[in-house]
Amino acid sequence: MKFGRTSTTELGAFARVRRARLSDTTMRQDRPPRLGSTHKVVPLVAGLFALLVGAGMWFASAWRTSPQPIPPRGKPALDPRLAYKGPFLNLNPEVAYIGDEACARCHEPIAQTYRRHPMGRSLQPMAAVAEQPRFDADAHNPFEALGTLFLVERRGAQILHRQIGRDREGQTVFASEESVDYILGSGTRGHSYLFDREGYVYQTPISWYSQKQIWGVSPGFGVELRAGRAISAACLYCHANRTRPVPDTLNRFQKPLFEGHAIGCERCHGPGGEHAPNPGLTIDGVDRTIVNPRFLSSKESAAICEQCHLAGAARILRRGREANDFRPGLLLESCWSVFVAETNPNGPREAIGHVEQMYLSKCYLRSKDIAPWKTGEVGKRKLGCTSCHDPHRIVEPQQRTAWYRAKCLGCHNESSCHEDKAVRLAHGDRCIDCHMPRYTSTDIAHTASIDHRILRRPERDREAVGDASPNAPRLVPIHPDHYASDDVDLPRDLGLAYVRLFTTSKARPSPKDEEIVRWLDSAAANDPDDVEVLESKAMALSLFQRPTEALAAFQAVLDRAPRREAALAGAAHLAQQQKRFDLASAYWRRAVVENPHEAGYRSRLTRLLADQKDWTAARPHCEAWLRLDPSDLDARFLWVRCLLHTGDKEAGRAEFERIKRLRPPNLPFLEARFAVESLAR
């Protein structure tokens, strides 16, 4: 079967059966070349970076030389869905999504197996979950952590996550609860839980760890997150089918929160609005109305998996793009730039790095890369995720040995293994047990992950240790050859990536990293309304101890986007740091308006107002803070002070008695402070 690019005549004939909104003119318009279509390595960009491709390796040496100003260009590149020139017709943004139920009408066998696949269970409404984890004491329910007692409880159809404070006699001093709305994760490693506060989505501090069958604190949680962690659209993109985030907010979404819950059919095949009404319409025997990944190039096919499974050290949305702009059939770099740390490839790997690990493997590096839609080949191709994993069904435990062994023997043979056969058989003759061993995850407690580097001699190759330096690693794009040679937004993305790295990791910027500010200045000169660049510049200036300039930069963001939540919080921090308390108070009040459910905003505003002795203004914010995080002893004592200074002395004394029952370690200091405060008029 020959599968080449569609001719104008063929497209014109096919267009007559499509909806009127997709005209022949739209399909035949002149479009710029698609990113990555030339498959060239990025050359020098305006004298900015020197990019060297290591022999046979997927990463390149770092770009650290000072950039030159980017030539003015204005608007971002054309929407990649419109710029697409490949054979599939459902990349056009006007093609509608139809949902999994519509797909299942014709593809029920696949739909049934997919519902049991981890992707088919990535997010579920709590009310629809038939099987619940255990709630008994042997499963660590309840458990103590972060200064409170956590308890998971079933109450009718509801699952409640509770926080309880008890005195020495075991009597309850305070209790709070959240009704769980959604269960996040397939359960392969565990579950986390989400709740909806008027459209603001938060994760609870409690997670279920499947491998150990216990409850515990959610990954990455500290005492500052007891009230819940704000869940962004970027996080939900990889766990939910589709969301509609409210612009300029961190975790607020339009109703309904989700368009489909778990990852759906159309995330890998593209929208089905043209396919469902016209099934079976083909050219050259291939249906052009829906993306079939087997007819994509290896790079395009990999991008379908990478949209969720490639995080890197920093992942940046490209200028003018939104996450939902990505369509199967595009390269990932049409919507995101993904940067990875240039470190020892044999060093320790985080649980999120399976794709990066695979790209380091010799199996990947030595496998053949073909483009089926150009050559007509649809058989053996370059190693990718679906070389071993079936995206439509889960491999059951009793099938795993035979399944993965067959995948290995698709490229190797029995004589490839030099281990004694008796030893192999004694261990089940499982290739992956030796060459893809499990290792303890460094970023998710109570779990283990699988090494995807496919090491030839694991005992020898795993001895190397990665760079543990606290200094910022050098960042490089994971696919440098996927960018057009004149892509002037690449340095912009690199600058954003470094700022993201500094603000989300323990990496420390060095003095020479201040050149990042110049990169961002050049990007801002190219597009003065790029608020992502302006906001990152403000963060960078703050990191480099230039607070006055940083505050001005945050205000420049707010001049363009007055309700931008992150900029309001950043400006408030800096104003408070500079002792401009009235300005800080104004920023915090605006942040609270944008998200009244964020305990951190209430905390900072309450403390600021208390320092200014504005007790009447502080009282409602302190009450809201305590309601959101009843375990916070600072909130409790500030509430006592608010009550005392606004005339409710009896209520203040009663509240202080509750604090004493909780036995805080600094109780003598609090008692002395209370004695002084209670005398205030």
C-alpha cells in the first residue's frame, strides 16, 4: 500500500463530503513549513547559542553565551493546526471533539479493554468509583503527619478526608473535612484525591499507595499545604481528558470542570468530528478523517506519548500556544519546548523520567527511524513507547513475562543473552528483570519505578552517580532537531525554562545566570505583550536580589493583565519585603479576591494587617485562614489576638484554652504573649 501526501485533487474530492466550515480554500491555502519537517540540527541563532550534537546522543551541550537582541517579529508563528500540511484532516481546529461514547459505538472491543488501561482510569469522579481502598488501621488509617491526625472515612456515598486535633486525653479539639470529588491516578502506584472549591481545584494531603497498601501524605506535601495544593491546568493536562482553565488564574476552571474525565480516545487520535459521520471514507485505503499513529513518522508518533509522559527539567508552552492546541500528528515542539538537564546519563533518574531514560538506551539509539507516510513502510520502526506498551489494553500480571519477553525477542534472539540458561530459568527467564530493574523512586514515597535505560549490564552500568551539585544544571532541548533554523522563540523558551527550574527545584542560580534576564529582555522586545516573559523576568530579578526592578516588572505584567494571580502574589511579596506595607496589603487583597480559597494568601494578608495593628481588617481574613487550615497553630494564635483586640476577650480566652490542649512546643512563649495581649484595651 502506498501512502504518500495527499494531492490537491484528492483533497478537493474528499472535502466535498466534509462539513461546510472546512472549505477547499482552507485546505489548499499556502502554509509555512511545519516545524521539524526539514530534520535539520538548529544552527547558530543570531550569534546566541553554540549547539553541538554529541556523538549519537540525544542531548546537546548547553547554551550559555550571551545572546544578541532578537529581531522584532511581533505575533507568534501560525497556529500549528493550521500550518499542518500532512495527510490527516482532523488537525484543523474547527473539527469538533465528540467524546469516548461516540467512539465506542463502533469500537466497543477496544473501548472495553481501554477502560481497564491506566490511561483509561487516570481521573474518575469519586461517585463512579466502584472499588475503594481499605479504610482499616492496618492500612495506616488514621495516621499522624504534618502536625495533625489524618483520617479517611466513608459516609454514605461520600469519601471524606479529615484532619483532627486531639488533646492528651484523646478528646477532639478541632476537626475539619473535605468531601473528595475526584480520584486522580490509575492506582498502579496509587491514588491522589481532588476536591472542588467553587471551581478552584485542590489536591488533598492524603494519598493511597498501592504498592504498600497504605495511606500516607501526598507526594511533595509540607505543613504549608495542609489546606490543599492548588492543581494547575498543566498538571491536569496529563491526568484529565480536557479542561477549560480560567485565564490568569492558577487553579480555577470553567464549569463543567472536565470534558471527559480520564484520558480519552481523541487525545491520541485527534478530534472525531469528521470521522464519526463519514466512517470508512478513505484515500489510498487509508482513512484521512482521523489520525492513525501507525501511519505517522516515528517523531510524530512519539509526540503523542510525549504530550503527557515527557516532563523534562522544564516544560514551556510556546508563545501564543495553549495546551489544548496540540493535536496528534504534530511534533511536540509545535506547542511545547521541553528542556532536560545535561547531567551524567548513568546517574539516578526520577520517577517521571521514563521517556528520557528510553532515549538514552542503546535500543533506541540503534533502532531504525522511518517515516511510514513517506515510504509506505508500516512494519518495524524506531523504538518507541508503543514498541513495548499497548496503549489500548493493560498487560495482566500473569501475561507480563511472555509479553515483554516477546517484545525483546522481536529485535534480539536467544543467543543474545550470555547468562547461564539454568540461572535464567530459575528467575523466570524474564529479560526486563535484569535489564530494566526496579529502583526506589526518589520523588514519590512508598513506590518503586522501572529503569527504562535498558542497561546491558545493570550491575556495572548502574555504578555511575549523577551530578549532585546544587548549582543549576545546563539545560538543552530534548529534540534540538525538531526546531526550524529560524525559530527565534527558542531562546525565549530557554530563558523561561531556567526561571522555572530555579523556582521549582533546589538549583541555585550563579552570577553568570543573570544573562537570563537579557534573554528575557530580548524576548520582551520581540513581543511586549508576552506576559509569560514579563512575569519570568520579574521572578528572575527577584532571584538575583534586584527587588526594586522585580517589583516594577511584576507591575508591568499587571498593567497588561490586572487579575493575573501569580503576578499579584509576587508583587505582594516584594512590596512587603521592601516595607511598602500599604502597597503589599493592596496586592494581597487583590490576590484574595482572585482566589479566596488559598490559605497562603489569607495567611500573609492576616499577618501583614496584624503587624499594622489593623485588627478589624485582619479578623475576617484570619477566620478564613483558620477555616482553611485548622491545624495551623499560628493561625489559631493570631485568631486569639484578633478576638482580644476587637473586644471578644472571652472568646479569645476560650480559643487560647484550645491551643493549650494541643500542647504546642512553644507553649510557654505563647502563654507569656497571651498574658500581655489580654491586657490590651
